[in-house]
Amino acid sequence: MSAEMISICALGVMFVVATVLPINIGLLAFVGAFLVGTSALGLSEDEIFEGFPVSLFVTIVGVTYLFSVAQRNGTIDVVVRTGIKLVRGKAALIPWVLFAVAAVLTAFGTFTPAAVALLAPVGLNFAHRFGLSQLMVGMMVISGAHAGAFSPIAVSGALVLGMVEQTPLNISASALFAASFGFNLLLSLITFFAFGGVGRGGGAAATTEGEDEAASGITWRQSVTLVALAGLVVGALVFHLEIGFLALLAATALTLIDIRNQAKAVDGISWSTILLVAGMVTYVEILEKAGTIEAISHGAADMGAPLFVALLLCFVVAIVSAFASSTAILTAIIPIAVPLLLSSHLSAAGLVAALAVSTTIVDTSPFSTNGALVLSNARGVDQARFYRQIIGYTAGIVGAGPALAWGFLVLPNAF
């Protein structure tokens, strides 16, 4: 059996075992990475752990620790009260405010996971407080971040446009941005109504509670925490510093000025989520080293019938991106799509936009940074059940999203 088949079969076994037994799939993924890496690929331990997501690890640890500190000293409650005041007690507006803020942040250059890391904890606190679906709010934060992610000055937008500029193809930057924004707006509308966004979370009750609590004021520690959070935003957005390290620095400083109350803040770090994500991302690197991802992508590109191949590519990138880096997948798939575009009448802007959308909308997966941040910041929920809900939502996106992206962006321009 080839290394590609061994790696795929091992991944299937992991999912079956993790579904049937109460075992964190991250543990299985680490074991699978070692067994497949050494036996099928002949890799050393150092080569196997090249795929360990250090940046993701630091980001999740730092952000969840910082917001654990902020939760324990009441700062999150201050933010909630302020948010209530801004939406005038209409809790149903909260997801849309978060969507808009996330889109603006990423459109002006914030990396998508950084925007989600900043907004998901606050958004899920809102949802928990006022009875909104935390799944809905978390997914709308992610969709908002993706909506702005392909502007010409955004990280992903600049990446795609820069790669296309090195080919004979010509793609309008505004068309790519509009396609991504429109599709994610549509996805958020569907999510909002599907999860009861209208009529849930109390209007008058929220207003009353907000007015009652607004008079309570804030403590000096909460003021310092707000300054630290503002510094986190400025550092990440203006100076492009690593958000995980900034969060750890801020959380440690805040702990030192309130040791008595923050001694157990480290318990708020979502270690089970970190284990799950780190293990799976490490295994995805094994898939890449085995040539599995490349083989699938090239196999799709070598097939005939351009329209069908375009649809297949959208599904391939969506499935793979649910477990791997969207940026890496985009970097790999666009060069593969160029020969198809040059040899057919397909719209370059349409297919590239469809691939961009298909690659990113599945970042709701708990194996991706964005999905992991939502999972790790959920409040007052059964983590196992919430994990299954995110998996179910992502499965729906993987199943329908690429087809819709193909139908809206590729098919109309093919004739």
C-alpha cells in the first residue's frame, strides 16, 4: 500500500475511534503522525514535529488565558454592558455588529485569525448572557472576518492577487473582494435565521439589565484590563505583532497586579482544544509530506471537462482546508488552476474567487484556528456537544458551500 493510502486510511481510523470512544482525536493524531511518519515515510521525530502549529498553540493559549483573566476580574461584564448600551437592548443586533466589525478589521489588513481571536470571546459572552446561539454568533464572527479578507489590502487578498499577477491571467481586485463579501454575507444571513437570530435574547430585559449595571462603574483593575486589551488591538493591527505573545504578556502583567484573584486564571486555558487542534494540524503535515494533498489536487487538474474539474477543485480545497491552513491551500491550488483557466473559457475571476471562498468558509472547523477559537471560548456549554455542533455546521458548509460558490461564481460566466 502506498504512503498516500496509508495516511488516508489512518485518518479515517482516527475519526471512527474518536467518534465511538471518548478519546481526544488530537491524541490519536499525534500517535498517527508518529506511526505513519516513521513506518511509511521514514521521517525522524524532528521532521514529524515540523508540522506542530507553534503559532496556533501560542495564540490559543495567550488569548484564552487573557480572556480568562478579564472574565475573573469582571472586565468582560463591563464590555457586555457597554455593548448592550450600543445596541439599545436589541440583542438580535449583536451578531451583525460583530460581523461588521470583523469585516472592517480584516479588510484593512488584519489577519483573519487575529480578528476572530479579538472578537470571538466578547461575542460568545454576549450570546451566553442573552440566550443567543453561541454557535450562530461564533460562526458569524468567522464569516465577517472572511467577508473582508479578500480586499486588496487584506492579507489573503494581497496573496491571491500577487500570485495571479505572476501569470497571464487578469483578475479585478474589486471583483474578488465583492465575491467574498457577498458570499459570506449570504452565509451569515442563512446562519442567522437558521439558528433563531430573530426573536431570541431579550430586548426589554437586556435594556433593563444594561441600565441597572451601567451605574455600577468599573474598578481600576478593570480599567487597566481595558487598556491592556486596547494595547493588544493596537499591537496586532497597527504593528502586526504576534497576537499570542501580546496576549500572554498582557495576561501575565494583569495577573501580577491581582495575584489573589487570578491564581487560577490559567484554568481558563482550553487545553483540550489545544490538544485536539495541535494533533490534527501535525497530522495534516504528514499528509502533505506523504504527497497525499498534492496527489489529490493534481489528479483533479488532470481530468477533462473544465466545469466539472472546477467544481471538483472547489470541493477538494474545502475538504482539505477544513483540516489545514487556508493560506497554504490557496498558495498550492491557484498554480494548479492556472493551466485549466488558460486552456478553457472559464472566467479567471470567477474560478479564483470560488476557490478563495471554498477554501476559507470551512475555517469554521474546530481543526482550524478560527473554529478552534470559537470552540475554546464557548461559555456554559457542554464542550463535547458544542464540538459536535461545530463539526455538523462545518460538514454542511463543506457539502453545500463549494457547490454554491461554483454555481454563483463559475457557472454564470462559463457560457
